Amino acid sequence: MAAGPLFTLAYLLEGASRVDYKPFRHPVSSLTLGRAGWAQTSNFFFAGSLSLIFAVGLWRVGPSRWGALLIGVWAVGLVGAGAFRTDPVSGYPPGTPDQLQRPTRAGALHDLFSLIGFLALTVACFVFALPNSPGWAIYSITSGVLFAATMALASAAFSQHQRWVDLGGLIQRVSLTIGWTWQTLLAVRILNT
């Protein structure tokens, strides 16, 4: 239950402390860059570890083995995103281009782990919707659709799509809030059954 709220609190505080960082424009991952980058890197590792522990718990209580596996993949995606530093994007850190001509190996791996994690959490929303009450099923499906749609918009923004580029960070934060809220409520739901 703590992974999402702690991850969110950490990136909000870290983002607020960076002078040239613009939360509406820049991705959360950009906080791994620079001298204080260790804080967001640790945040990825910590949230990923907590989510992995949650996945093991889900596997043991057994409401859905597939769902537990998908939460585990999401967790590994978070750890991988922390292990490989992202490339500069949207002009952060200052003095870097909006987009690199060629991604670095670490940046490409960061993006790959992130994508795999985002896809796994999206599918987990649908898997955990199946054997449940209509209210939870509707909430899970809606969360999965909105999480995927907002992540796709954020990705377009970080690829410098003119319409979205100045709102990429905000859209990503909306998406992360949707995903983390769903995971937190899933944990509460499992705890109460």
C-alpha cells in the first residue's frame, strides 16, 4: 500500500527542489540526472522493491497468479528504470537538446524497462477486473484504459510532439497517479478479503 504514495511524495519533493526542473514539462525520470539524481534513482529501487514484495504476497494469497506475475513485471520495470539512467529530454538538464539524435544504451534500457513495466501494470488492471464485483471491474478497466492512454500521450510529449510537449510532465504525473492509486486500492482490497 505504501509504494505509490511514497514514490509520489518523493518525486514531488525532489522536483520542487530543482531550480530548472519544470514538473509540467519534464518527466519524473529526469530527476535521476544531475548531482541529486541518486534520490530519484533510490525512489525507483524502493518503489520497485515494495511492489515486488506486493507481487509475492499476491502470488501467495492467489486471487490471480497472472495478476501477481504482472505486478512483479511492473516492479522489475521500476527497478530497471532506476538501474539505467534516462537520457536528457525536453531541455532538461539545462543546456541539453530537447531530444538526443541517438539514445544512449542506458537511456534505451531505461525506456525499455519503463515501457515493459507500464504495459504490465495496464494488463494487470484488466486481469484483476475479471473475477471481481462489477464496481471493482469497472474501476479496474477504466484505470487500465486511462493509464495506458495518458502514458501514450506523455510519450508523445517527450518525443517532442508540439501539441503536448509543454504538458508531458503533467500528463505523466496524471498517469502515474492513476496507476499507483489502482495498485494501492488493490492492496487495500486484498487486505480486506
